[in-house]
Amino acid sequence: EFRRRFQQEVQAAQRVQGLYTAPVIDSDTESAQQWLATAYVPGPSLAAAVAEHGPLPVPAILLLIAGMAEALHVIHGAGIVHRDLKPSN
């Protein structure tokens, strides 16, 4: 069951092609140790940035929300529902 679900997750992630999403670089769903590699996205999580620097200025929040909206649009366009959207991601 895990293997089948992991293969579905990899296929779904490969369908997502957006400016604000991390592309899948490679994967192996057949080996004993299944894995998925995505492009590295440098920087802290939103939760870490707010914890370190305090509330973000409004212009930064507006840019962040615009990027998130674009990413979610691409994700939903690929037929995926993101079920784990939170500041610590």
C-alpha cells in the first residue's frame, strides 16, 4: 500500500510545473528505499523568519501571498489538493 501511494505522490509532483514550486529532479519508486528528490529552495520557513525577525512588513506579505496563490493555482491545476500548507513548511 505504501509503495503504491508513494508512486502516486511522485507522479502528482511531476505534473506540477510552476515558477513558485520546487520541481522534481529524480525519484526511485521501485527500489527497497524509495525516494524523491526536488530542487533545493534556499531560505528559512515562514515560521522561522517571523520567529527571528518579527512580523513581516506588508509589502513582503503581499509578495509572499501572491507567490503562494500562484503556486496553489498550479498545484490545483495539476489536480492536486495541498493538505499540509503551514508556515513551518
